[in-house]
Amino acid sequence: MEFDVVVVGCGPVGALTANLLGARGVRTLVVERDTAPHRQPRAFSCDDEALRIYQQAGLLDEVAGDMHAPRRAEYVNAKGRAFATIALDEVDFGLGSGPLHFFDQPRLEAALRAGLDRFPHVALRTGVELVRLSQDDEAATAVLRDLDTGEETPVRARYVLGCDGARSTTRVAAGITLTGTSYAEPWLAVSGDVAPGAVRVPHTTFVCDWRRPAFVSPGAFDTYRLEFMLRPGEEPAAMTDPATVARLVAPYVDPDRFTVTRAVVYTFHHLVAERWRDRRVFLLGDAAHQMPPFLGQGLCSGLRDAANLTWKLAQALGPGEHDALLDSYEAERRPHTEAMARTSVRLGRVFLVRNRFAAFARDVVLRAVQTVPRVRRLVRHFEFKPLPALPDGRVMFPQPEVVVGGVRRLLDDVLGPDFAVIGPDVDTVTARDWSGPRARFLRVVADGAPRTGDDLVDVTGTLTDWFARHRTGAVVLRPDRFVHTDRVR
């Protein structure tokens, strides 16, 4: 077979998936209906875990250099008075980046596609769509149609990954259905370029106005994003009219100095595929799950899917019998995705109160409970966001800066793409006795302690504290940086 994996869809999730597979030497074909990256700024935000995944693909500098990191996010009432504030510049979940970043999707997709050029074993074919799928004991056959010529070509691969969005052709071809609900409330999403001095609300703001809830925020590259809930009886055509858009955005940006690049009405979904694997076919991103945007986790969840599945595929394609490892993909990812969706729904219930008296009660209650220091800290430091964890209790390992060979670097840049065994007790005996998959062995030493040239110097103290808190001298890190807590020896 010419390819190990066929990735259907080259949006952010599909392109990131292909980069991660390419970094692990997997022969990959990516197919995409469109001939160029999307020109519309649909996805807008990502978090620190997403940036860590881009980093694992070797693309952190390319995608993150021009992102906008807001200092705070405010929840304000109809009069613009804040009743809750998330101090984003005070939040550090220990993964190597800040907790929230806004990006420009066309530029992001272009950077991810350019990243594929690094790998001679990864091919991208645009203007091509999936029309049929079949499977046998050895491989899957994807029948692809060239949209220009109409010619259909069967391609054999060990696995097919559906990264083709909410209307996934891969999901339909595999006979997998969606379960869940769609929200009845349509929203107007407006994106545009804003001139210097034209911004009237400079912070990320959830406008909890019971008459028309809204979300507004500056973005990357001098852009601004606004979303408004439609009222009953308002028609999409009327709401996207330039005069209507100008009236709605006026409290937040000067409409005369705001160039609209996108104005579209859409409906939120809370949907999950009944299963994410059908033998040799896997679903990732919106093809597998869709959630309301109030926590900004839609795209991030798809990137997590890619980080979880790609290293397992590389193992399954290698020597030995590792196909059963692939069953852990859905088992590990579904609970966290559903927890994110539930939190997003709960946040939406606070955000979307449509009754004047209920909104007043919400504002009063939220101000009152935040007089309790623990509750105030939970809100201010974003502690209500579900942290990356697996159902068996495994957690994501922290990523501080370390020094190796006199050079200060982020931890993952030192660890590389494979498994890693690290800790203060790691030594040459540990490496000699290792019988697991390919791994890197690194000893952690405190700053100022005697060391060799290959040691990780814990200049921040983060790793030393982590190992002391967990009372262990060594751990195995998976390629996606979740911790196997079994002792090495």
C-alpha cells in the first residue's frame, strides 16, 4: 500500500493530524475538497493545551507568533457592569503557554499546510472528495473523486481518519450517527478588520444582556470578533444586512472604521457520534463531536483528538500487535470532551439568561458568592475549566522551561516525539533495563546540583516539586505527554 493513513479533510484538525503523523514517519495522504485554505475566520480561539500540541508538531512558532493573548475576560450585565472577571494574565496551568489565545484561521491553516512540506512521505491532494468507503481485514479502501475531472480512484490504506467537519462524509460512509441536540437560538457571527483607535471595548467580554446576549473581543492581526443572539422573529438575511451589522457593532467598535470580513447566522450544536471508531475508520474533531462555543473548546477538542490518536496509530503500524491500543482513543477522549461540552452548556445557561428578573438575580448571586475567597479564586483563575486528564486518573505532565547543555528550552522541545522516561532517579541502569517502546531517558536535577551534560536542569523548580508531591523518582511520559504513573523500577 502506498499510504498507511488517509486523512479526509484538511482544515485545522486534519492538517494538524497529518503533521503529527508526518513527524512520526507515517505515510499519509490528505484529501480536501477545497483547493485553498478557507478564507473565512470561523474558528477563533485556542488554549494552552492546543499550543502544546502545535509545539509537538514542530509548528509552535509558525502558528503562535502573531496570536492575541487577552489579559482578562469579563462577564458584564446589560449596563456594562462586570459581575465576574477571569484574570487570564494571572492563570498558568503549567503547560508552557497562557490559557487563551485568539488567532486568524486562514493564516493558521496556511501555516499548517506549509508544515506538511517538511515530510516527503505526506501528500496533500486538493479538489478531491471521498465518495465511498469499504474495509476488510487488511485495510480500508477510500474511493476518491477528482472534482475537476470527475475521475474516481480507489486508494488503499491501513486506516482512514475523518477530519471532515460537522457534515462528515467519512462519518456517513461508515454508517455512524450523531446523538444530541441543537440549540434553537440562532446567532450572528461578525468578524472584521478594525482601524487603530476604533475599538470601544478593548477586552474579551461576554455581554450578558437579557435582551440580546453577545460576545465581543479583539483578535489577532487587528481584527475584532462579535457574536449576537438573534431575537425571535429576526431573519438571517435582515441580520446580515450591512446597516444592521453596523448598528449592532457600534457599542464595541466604530462601524465607520470596521471592515466586515464575515457576517453569518449559525446555530449551536451539542452532538456526539455514537462511536468514534468503525474498525479501520476513526472520527476526529467536529466529525466526532460538536459543542457550544461558550468555553472556546470546539477546535481545541479536535486537536486533542489528533494528539491522542496519532501516536497510537504510529505504534499500531509498527512491529507487534498494537491494534487494540487504538480502542483506547475513544475511551480516553470521549469523557473529557463530554465534560468540556457540559461545562460549556452550563456556562451558556449563565450567559444566555433571557428574562430580565432572572438576569438581575444572576448578577446579584454571582457578585455575592464571589465575596467568598475560594469561589472568587475559582472564577478569577479559570478553575472551572476541566483540566486535561484521562478516565484512569492520568494527567498531563507539566511543561516548564529547563536547561540542557547550557540552553534554556521548553521541556517538550527536549523530549522529542517519542516516549520519555524522566525523573531524578533515571540513570543508565534505567535505560539498559527498559523493554518498552522507543524512549528517551533524561535525569532531572535541581538547579545548582551536580549534573552531566545530558541532565535536565530544573531551573524553575516545577519538576522537582512535581516529583516530590507525587513521591516518585521517575515516570513514563506518553508521546502526548500524559503520565504513566507506574514506577520505572
